[in-house]
Amino acid sequence: MLPQRGTERVSYTLLVNQQTYTVEQVEPRMLLADVLREVLRLTGTHLGCEHGACGACTVLVDGRPVRSCLMLGIQAQNQSIITVEGLSASDATLSTLQTAFWDEHALQCGFCTPGMLIAATHLLHENPHPSRQQIREALSGNLCRCTGYQNIVNAIERAAGGEGTESRG
Amino acid sequence: MAYDYVGQSVRRVNDQRLLRGQGQYIADIRRPGLAHVAFVRSPHAHARIIAVDTAPAARVSGVLGVYAADGIEFPALPLLFPYRTLDAVTQIPFGREVHHVGEPVAMVVAENRYQAEDGAAAVHVEYEPLPAVAEMKRARQDGAPRVHSDRSGNLAASIMQNVGDAAGAMQEAPIVVNCEIGMGRVSCAPIETRGLLAEWSVRSGDPELHVYAATQTPHMMQRIYAELLHLSERQIHVQAPDVGGAFGAKEPFYVEDFLVAWVSRQLGRPVVWIEDRLEHLLTSVHEREQFHQAQMGLTRDGRILAVIDRFLANTGAYVPWGVIVPVITSTLIPGPYKVPNYFCEGLVMYTNTTPLAPYRGAGRPQAAMVINRLLDRAADRLHVDAAAIRQRNFIQPEDFPYQTGLISREGTPMVLDSGDYPALLKTLMQAGGYAQWQEKKTRQSASDRPLGIGLAVGIENTGMGPHEGATVTVGSDGQVTIVTGAASQGQGHETTLAQVAAEVLAIDIDRVHLVEGDSQRIAYGTGTFASRTAVVAGSAVKMASEQLRDKMLTLAEHLLGTRREFLQLAGGTVRVVSDPTRSVSLAQLAEAASGPFPGSSYTLPVDPGLSVTMFFTPPGATYAAGAHLVVVEVDRDTGQVNIVAYTAVHDAGTLINPQIVTGQIQGGISGGIGTALLEEMRFDEAGQLLTGTFMDYLLPTALDVPDMTVLHRATPSPLNPLGAKGVGESGAIPSPSAIVAAVEDALKTEHAVLDAIPVRPSAVRQRIRMASEPQ
């Protein structure tokens, strides 16, 4: 007979933002997003839909963007995870991409922003000089209800060394 | 001047922590011993609850308590917006009868969210299903099922507006055009759902409730808790942390807000509930759903003689924000145009569906749709240009203040304060390349991807009362703190309100800090909704800052022994102009105003404390306006609509921060694109929601929203000290109408008439097929 739901516990280690964390005595069904948020208290990764459609919870797993609401924490063992907290080198500085988001007013409520930053980080790694259309395609899995996306596209273009403010109204 | 902050696109002061993932949203807050809530929700649109078996849930691992609609009686939620003809039904927490799918019937509290959901799945509820009605046209028919068993019918309210003699004028009008349009129901859908954390403590023998809530209205929540829990406001502390968007969804007081606070007291532990996305789509308020049949009479040269509109509006099962939405629609159909004779009758129907209440735009997009589509029909009939017929009918700049003859939502005569609609549209035509697009459209008309051009002009009543207050204080470190009753959900108040204070006080903006969304920091507050904070809180900040400056100068005169005309306030210091070595800093002024050592006498010429509180009570709404031009390309084979150009010219009065204002308009237009082309909450006949995920309910993505050109053409409002007009909702208002007009224009050879939004590819294909079939 299977143990009663909610009673089984597992422990494992995760490599997040170049730091090794021990995740102790959690339920095996715990989602990666919940492990990051509840156990490691890295609350920059946000949950907007919990069904893989809004992109707010996107993190990098071995360099690839992953919905952390669709992956179990235990599945992420032995892989390198990057969250929004790992994007800038220190507490004193913002990354080029983060600064571009600030300059271009690419965030309003800020809730979708961590997922946007992660998606953009991946895009710029794969394609350092994307066109506006390529940026839009790369963001099409991340929903934003505040900005209308234009300033986010501007910011990514600026971070890639492009014009950035060209289309600002 | 170095401190001319108002009008500058200052980078937002709040962004760095949000960009690092250091925001503190409701789901990020943790308290010792925190327990988690999951709700059991009705699968029926209308049913009586016979019995609830909580015992199996109570045995689930980690479950701390199970509470059900069985044996508990709570009062109904208070009615927030009474209206003369409204027969109000508000929701009862854990009522015996459920009136839409998703109403909570039980709640489980557990050590964590997973276990709470396990518990919720184990609760067994026995229902007696009752006949349900989901569709508003059906709800109006004789013999329709009754939404509420104890009511004789389904009519929530009737709304009427009457100016002049519309029926008579229509009869005599040489040109009469008609327009029928249904507007689909949408969800506010902020990316952060609702959420609430409640914790009780005891102070001087009295219970105290501390609530963190993702809310637009913390003071209103405080007041409603006081009423429902029979406590005094001093015992209730409501605090909004960072809020991840709202758009109306976080404006009403919901049954969950009550139940989570209540259960925390029962359990004696802090408790948190975070709405999931299905719950949001099922229970957070919806909007827009209306069906209009409208008629316009004109002269042969295209002057409006009369407009008659009859509409149905759906309010769902309850009226969480009264019937404000259809009331606003009824007052704003004439919009920026002179309509000498106007009649409007709206019937607001209860249905067994999710309640409707304001979503960004709040009834105004529907109004803009009706009047602008009527004008498009009239332009077609008269073979005149869409812009020309609008120019012919605008209220002129010299007509302000313009008496509309209507009664506003506040119950007072509706007067438009300022505007220049002819210039707005003229600027739009030039900036949007109207003539060039017309030529391009003609060249492309025979292709498989014809172009279409649409335009619309809309107005918005903004900056409404009753009030907002601001306390501006200089601390002992010389830094300035602003406290207001507003609450930001991404609008950037931390920056814009700081700009207002920093300019008045001639201080570096980095030294000005905003505290808001906290019921314990200022006694009264109204909240952030209805495009009101820049106008109402902004004006209060300006007034309080000006009084504070006066107080500083009075104190500096005393301390420096020099009259104020010889003093200069700048950079956090008051100096003697002729001798800058004689100066006093804001920190020193604050120190002095706090009084000398305890026990001494206070002898200064100002009241103690370098702090001033002022409330701004707007005398009436100020009217923002927007003109939008859209060019679409329609794929005849797939029905796909692609927006190829979007230009908006907006009048938001005096701009505090142009970059932020532009961002608000871009976001509003993005919402308007969703309303026009993508978003619709659908129910089946039995009231089951068919669009419970973001796979079924389509929000606009980065591929759906184009680059937009947003320009500003300001006429400052005479109704507030800033000259500002509200802007949060503006972009959403003319956009659906302009987009539908553009799609219809692209299908001109098919003579397609689009009578419903959203216009999805299937609808476009259907119109094309209908046109090609032999009649």
C-alpha cells in the first residue's frame, strides 16, 4: 500500500545561483517553484498560473528556460538552476539587462518581471543581437498585463546594444 | 531649476528591488506558525447545500481544521455602491444556497498548501441542484430560472438617461443609422492573483486583526472588517504589500477576505490564502459583458440629432461594486460629441455566473464602442470620412465647462471640465499617417491580406472623490516621508508622488519616500482605482507639501532672524540669500520642531512637528480624452487579424512623469487589444465556466501587441492644483472600438458587419464565408 498522501518525505541537494542548498525532509511532490520559494526562500520566482502558461515562474535549468511550476524540485537535482536572484553580480549592482529594464520602464507591478528577465537572459545568450521580432517571439510565453510589452522589447534591444528607446512613444 | 521634477521622466525609485526579485508580494510574506487555506468550491451554478461531510478531510495529514457552510451563519457582505433602482443581492459567506460555480462552501486549513488541497479534495458536499441561468438575454425572459430563489425576477437594476426629446428628434432625422453590438465578458487577470494573510493578537485585552492583502482599497477593507467583525477600526490593521497588478480585481471586498480573517481567529494561528489561477478566473470579478441596440439620427451633413441606446448588462450573481459599470456606460455614450437629444435605457440582469464589477475602463469602453461605431455607420451612409464626421460633432474647446445635461455616477449634473478634441484628432491624423495609410489600403485592397483602418475617440471621467489625504513629514535625518491612503499595484506612485513633493520642497527626490496602502499610517483613505491617484492623492501631496514649506520657512525665519523674502529653500537647506553661510538644514528644522528636551517649554512660532496632513476633495470628475488610430491586416484565409500600426494621442492634463503616463496608456491599449480580439470568459448554458485556464482564456502576448506610438496633448484640468487628469484606464477605452472598426474596414468588400467582440479568427472567417455564399 502506498503511504498516505502528504506523509512521505525526501531530502536532496540543489545547485541554485552557484550555491549548493540542502533541501531536507520535503514531500517528493513539491514543485521546483515551491522548493525555491518556500524552502530556499528565494521568493523572486513568482507563481502566476501554476499551469505553465504565464511564464512568471521561469528559471534557467542547465541554461534552458523552464517553468518551475511544471517541474518537481527533486527532478532538478544535479542541474544548475539560475533564478532572478542570480542575475546580478552583487547587491550593489544591476546587470546590463536589469539596468535596461529600469531605464526603459519595462516593468510596472514587477510580478512578471523575474520571468521576463530569465527569458531575455536566455535569448541574449543564444542570440546576442536579436531583432525586435525575435525578441517578441522569445517573450511570447511570458504574459504581462501591465506594460503592453513594448518597453520590455525596448529594454532587451538596449541590453543587446541596440537602439532601445527608438520606439518609445 | 534643478528641482523641477513635475513633467520629468524620472526613473522609478522602486524598480531596483523588483528587478532583483526582492519585491515583497503577498505570497512572499511568512509569519511564525503560518497555516494555509484551500477552499472547496461549488461545482454547480445554482444549488442548495444539503449536507457537508468534513470528517474525511479532518483526517488528512497536516489538516488543522475544516469549516463548512453547515451550521455557521454569517451576514451578507455590505453593499458598497447603492443605486436608486438597485435591488441588491450581496454574497453571504458560506450561504446555504450557491449562485455561481466557484462559490466557497467549505475551507480547509493545513500546515501547508499541498495538505490543505488534499483536505479540500476529501470534503464531501451534498447539493440539491437548482435551475440556473447563465445568459443575460435568457435571464430576462418570462419563465427563466430565477438566479436567486427568494427573488421574484432577475432584474438587478434599470438605468435611464434622458436629455431633450430623442424619440421626437429621431423621427424627424433625415438620416438614421443603427448599430447592434455585443461585448464579451473578460477577466481582470493580473499576473498576481488575489491573496490574504490574517493574524490576530491581543492588545490591552482587545483582539486585534492584522491583515496583509493584495488589495486596491486597504481602508475600505478595514472599515468592512470593523462592520462584519463588530470591532473598532483601531483593532484592524490592513496593509497592502507589493501588489502584482489589479485592474479592478482587487477592488471589491470578497467573501474569502472575510473567511480567511475569521478562520485565523477560530484557529488561533496566522493563516494565508493565495488564490490559484482557476479560482481567479472563476471568482475574481469579470466585466464588459453588455449587449447594445443603438440608433443615431443625423442631418444630411452629418450632424448628430439624436442617439437612442437600449442595452442589457450582466452583473452575474451579485453586485460587488453596485451597478457602477452600466451606470458609467449610460453616462458616457455621448462622449466627446455633442448629442442634443439622448435617451438610454439599460437593464442589469442577475445570472448564475461570476459577478461583474469594474475592470480597467469600467463601462467606458462599451460606451466608446456604441458612439464610435454609430459614427462609423453614419460616415459610411453619408460617404464622408470617419475623421471628418467626428470633427463635425466634437464639443469645441470654447464650450468648456460643458454641461452634458446628464446625471453623473455621483448623482450630480455631469459637466466636462476641459479638453481640445478637434486638436487631439488632428494631431492623431498627422502622427498616425492617416492619409498615407488610406493610400496603402487602396493599393492592397484586392490582396489576400487587405488592410483596414479604424479610429475612435473616447473620454474618461477620472480623479473622482470623495477624497485622498497625504501626510508629508520631515524626519530628524532631513528626509521627507509621504503617507497617503492610496495603494499602488504598479502605477509608480513611489516615484510620481515623490516628484510632486520634491518639487515643492526643492529637495533631491532620493530623499523623498512614499508609504501607502497601510490603514495604520493615515486614518482615512479611499484607494487606487478609477484613474484617481495622480489627481486626488497627487493634489493632496502638493497641498500638504506647500503647507509644510510654509511651516519650514516660518520656523527658519525665527531661527535665522531673517524675513522669508530674504530666504531660499533648496537642496534640503534654508539659506539667507545674501549670506549663504547663515543657513539651517531640514534636519535641524525637524529637530527644532520636535521640541527641546523633555520638560522644557515649547516656544516656537509653528505647531510642533515638521509634518502636515491635507486632504483633497475633488469638486467633480476631470475628463481625460484619447484618440486612437489602428491599422490592421486581415488574413482572408485564416481570419487572423494582425495590428500593423497603432497610434494614440492622449490628453491626461498636466503630466507628472511622461514615461510612466505613456506606460499606463500602452498597458491600457494592450488590454483593449485583448478585449477586441482575444479575451472572453465563456460559460455554457448550465453556468459552467469553459475558460478556466490561460490556454482557453487568451491574454495578449508580445506577438499580439504591436509597437505603439503614444503622444500627449494636454489641456490641464482646472479642477485640481496639479492640472492633472487620471490615466490608468485611458488606453483601454477607445481601443476596442478602433480595432473593430479597422477589421470591418479591411472586410469592406465583403460588407461584413461585426456585431460582437472579441473578433476572433473564426468570426472573421464566418463573415467572409457568409459574403461569398449566394444569398
